[in-house]
Amino acid sequence: MARSNFLFTSESVSEGHPDKVCDRISDEIVDLFFREGPKAGVDPWAIRAACETLATTNKVVIAGETRGPSHVTKDWIAHVARMAIKDIGYEQDGFHWDKCGIDVCLHPQSADIAQGVDALQPGANKEEGAGDQGIMFGYACDETPELMPAPIYYAHKILRLISEARHSGKEAVLGPDSKSQVTVRYVDGKPVGVTQIVVSHQHLVESLSSAQVRELVEPYVRKALPEGWIGKETVWHINPTGKFYIGGPDGDAGLTGRKIIVDTYGGAAPHGGGAFSGKDPTKVDRSAAYAARYLAKNVVAAGLARRCTIQLSYAIGVARPLSIYVDGHGTAQVEEARLETALAEVMDLTPRGIRRHLDLNKPIYARTSAYGHFGRAPEADGGFSWEKTDLAAAIKKAV
């Protein structure tokens, strides 16, 4: 029996968090390959990227395996990384977009992996196989209009609003690095307010106190949260250490893929363990997680459940998912087994089918690297296509 009255907490981190700097750089390189590949006559279906980034004090290391346009040089990749760091806003002595050293250590994808993933190659599968084994989860619920869990949705929203103000110059005294955390109170299974708010935000004037930082960020917190959610009993923790002047990779080393719970559902749903950023969509860690979210969101949008978790599993080199699991958490309007059958009917869940259905062979990934891969508005150029609810009618008909 699910609990009805409880507290649940989720955190978010800004685009200037060290790990998010690395996610951004890795995804910028994926986008670079998808932008430049067609110009060089490279089929977008053939592009491969598995790009990992490490960042520390004035040093960035980019490593991994790729296949793409030969005219994209290491110097070009380093330049793209610099421009990403500049856009985030780092011009500090300890981490500066123009002064940091950048090592690019990318090499071709393993032939052993390629033969299992590539379609129609000698000795390979007739279908494009999954780029790795693993399990992927998707989740949706009716707690917000975007069908996301409330704690992670509002934790993201707080930092996005502050980031927009910082980039506009309105809050120029704030630095790029920040974290938020909200504890949401649930009554009868529904979110009704926040009991604890945490915001740790880098400041570029060393002498700023926690109280002064609170004056800067509190209006954005209040704007982000629903009316009535903050009360006299709500406890605020703004820069609780007292000072946050040294930020970003100068203060704490960053790595691609270390914020997988922030990227997904804030801990409100299971996670398969695979990171997203830096990976092309043959890597089912990314594309199948997007597909699972897409299906779960459409199940909820169709009114077939108020909460829905979907698990997909794959084996490297095998096209078809090994299993499809649906859990309606006691809210499903039809048997979950019927939903499992219906979802396999309405969407091709092979890697190629997912890439085709969600139109993933595009430079749409850098924008996903901060503030969550889910709960975002679908964009005209195909970004966040997995957030559409255009499959709801088909699922409803199939069950």
C-alpha cells in the first residue's frame, strides 16, 4: 500500500555545476558530429559518439570513441568546448574559457562493438543492434502539467529562473555554479507545499553574506513554486556554509554522467544506471530512456494511469528489447499486461525504430545537458520530441 502523507526531496544543479559543465561539453560534441556529418556526406545513421569529459582547475580532458566527419579536427572540438564554457559564464582565474588547457583524446569506435550495432554489415545483424546491454526506465505522473514529479520539476525551475536572470545581466553578481533542493509535503498522495528549501549559489563578490544571497535568489524561488506552497513553517537554507565564492571545476572536479538522478526524476522513479550525455542515440542508455519516458507520459496523458513506470531492457547487438514492463502503481485503468502488449504494437522499440520515431539523428542534445532531460516543452526543430503526447490516442485504442 503506497503512503499517502509523506515528505519527498529532490535536488537540481545548474549548468555551471562541474559535472554539468562536462555534460554540456560532451553533448556539444555529439551535436557537432550531427551538424557537420551531413555536410561531409556522412549518413546521420552512421554517426557514433561516446564522449566523456573531465574538468578541474583550468583543465579539461575529453576522451571517448567516435565515428563521423573527418574534417572535424581536435582543434575544432577544443574550440567547441571553449565556447560552451564561455556560454556557461566561466571567466574565473581558476577556470576560464580562454585560458584553460583542453586535451582531446577521441579515437574510433571499437570494431567489435560496431559489428553488433551497425545494420547490414558483413557478419553483422540485419537490424541495427543496441549499442550496449542494460535496463532503462521511464516515468510520468500527474503531479504537474508536464507530468513530472513535483520535487524535481520545481528544483529545476528555481535554477532555470535564476540562470535566465544571470545571463540577462540582472543578477550579474551571481556565478554559474549552483544547486537547489526542495522537500515537498504530500497529503493524500498529492503535493501541497514545501517544508525545506535549499539553494547554494556561487557569488562573484567574495564579501557577500548568505543573507545577501538570499535577498537575490528568494524572489526566483517564490516565482518558481506554486502559490501557497511556501508558508511560515517553511525552512530556508541559502548558502548554508556561509560562503560560495570558489565554484565550478576550480572548486570541485567534474565528470560527465555523474548527475543521472538530476537528469531524470529526482529519485521518484527507478534508474537503470546509464548516463545520457555524450552518447549518440544508438546508445540505448539514452534513446531507450527517452522512449520509455515518451511511452509513460503518453500512458498518463491518455488517462490510463495517474502514475506510470516503464522498464525496457536490451542486449548489445540485439535489436528487439528483451522485455517491456509497466507498473501503474495501483492507478492503472487497464491491466498492465495489456499495456505492455499495446506499447510494443504502437511503437517500434528497436534502436533504429526509436531513432526514427523520435527523430533523434539531429544536433539537439546540448540543450538537454542541464535542468533535466524530461518535463521540457517539445521544440520546433525536434528537441525534446520524447515529451510529445501524440501517441496517447493510439495507446488508448490499442488497449
